[in-house]
Amino acid sequence: MTSVVPDGPPARVLVSVFCLVLLSVAFATPSSASGGAAATPQHVVGWQPGNAAGSPVPDAPPTRSVVGLLRQAGSAPVTRLQNDGSLQLQRLRLAGGRAPDELQAIVVLCDFSDSLMYGRWGQVPGDFPPPRQSDFYYAAHDSVYFDHLLGDVADYFSDVSDAQFTLHYTVHERVINLPHPMGWYGNHPEEGEQPIRLAADVVDSLDGEIDFVDYDTVVLIHAGAGGETDILGNSPEQIFSTYLSPEDFRQAVIDSMLTTPYLPTSTHPAGEGVDHVLVLPETEFQDSVPPFGGFFGSLGVYCFEVGLRLGM
């Protein structure tokens, strides 16, 4: 990451055109997208009036697609975005299988031993470097901030599905500070990328606080930017955004990373567990996108990964 750029609406990227086209396959009668008002903090567990860090981010007009801009920037991560997803779900959708009418998602937050969520520096015991993130509108990237952002995602999918799909979500307020640095999950010297281990560590840390059995999707948001917007390729520790599908969890067993093709929890019955996880960054603002000189926002990537969860 080379640039410290405030996270704000001038550069917010809506979902890619590619994702929008595929929505017309998954849903019967899509309509054009329109920006919706930011959600109130009603989805935040433990939220009390008055603890919001700032005002909702205003809507911004859609810009070019995430994949298209990355390709134009000459960035290798475009291949990662295109290859992400569940082949099993995609085949089901292409065969005419309808996308679900709703998802029940729990949103969990984490940061690392070497990097904190924006707004937590000076509040978490330990020797952490100052944050490289900033924000025009919020004092912190906390549960209220992500409630507003997920509200935009929910509004988008309601619009493009003509209200045939609803994203229900609950944001868990506590941020888990993991004992490993970001690079341990994003670029381990021996294991390479480890998003499965990241998901396992966070779910295990929150198992006593969340009834994971009540949700069909875990949205895991980590500190820092996503590897897909490391345009300059100088931040190898960053974690690529991804949808961890049941196929990924089965592969983790084959690779001896897990002993079960899911993440067991105290509330799941025997033989079941968490096996749908979206891994997302708190921000996508880092390297400038040539030749425009703009920066990526996180909303497009969030929508893209939710779309993959639906089988797009």
C-alpha cells in the first residue's frame, strides 16, 4: 500500500457489469440498480443510540466495473476475481436452478497483530503501527460503519432482483484481534494464502458469543485493503477477497488443513458446521487506478462476493 487515501464516495465502485449481467440469470426479472439510503444500525448486535462513528456515506453514481478497471490497470488479480466462486452453484444456476430468496448472514470483524481496523489504534493494548486507512465520514470502521455498508449491499440486491431477494444480516459488534500478522493469512512463507485458517480462527474465537447455526453465511471482514486492489503489487501480505464455498472446505480436508469439511461450532449438530464464508476487506482504497487517478471503493467487491455466494 503506497497511498493514504480517505475512504469516501468520490471513488466508490458499485458492483461490476459482469455481476449485474449474471444477476439476470439468477433472478427472473431484474431491474436497474439504484443507490439506496444507508441502513440504520438496527442490525448491529449490542448497538446503542449515540455510538455511531459518523453520518452515513452519501450515495454515489456507479462507475466502471471492478473487473474492467483491474484489467485496464494491467492487474493480475483480475484472474483471481474471475476464478472465484462455487462451480457447483454456478452449474445449478445455469441449469435453471433459482437463487435463494434470502440469505441470513452474520457479519464478523477481525484485525491482526500488526494492523488494526481503522479507529482502533490507541484503544487495543499492544505495539501497533499507526493506521494507513482514513475516512472522510467516519471516525472508525466499526460495527455501525459496516452496518451502513452492508445496508447498501442489501439495497443493491433488492433493486436488481426486483425485490425477489433479501440479504438479512447482523453485524457482531466485537472485533477479534488475532495473534498472527496479516501476512500469516495472506502470504504465509510455507503455506501461502490461508483464508480457510483465517475463517477457522475467527469462528473459533466467536463461537461462545454467536449462535452460528442461526445463519447460512458468515461475512468475515478483516482489517486493511484486499489483495485484489494492490495495483502496484507491493503489498504481498494482503488477503484476497474470496467466497469460501463447501467445495473449498472439502478441499481443505484433502489438503490436511481441516479435519471436517466445515467449521464445527458449539451450536451446530454433529456433522454440520459453517461452510459458506465471504472474506472481505474493511477498505479497498490504496493504489491509484491508471489512467484515471481514482481509487477503488469496497462496495463493488462486497456485491461481487455476495453474488458468488448466490451462484453467479
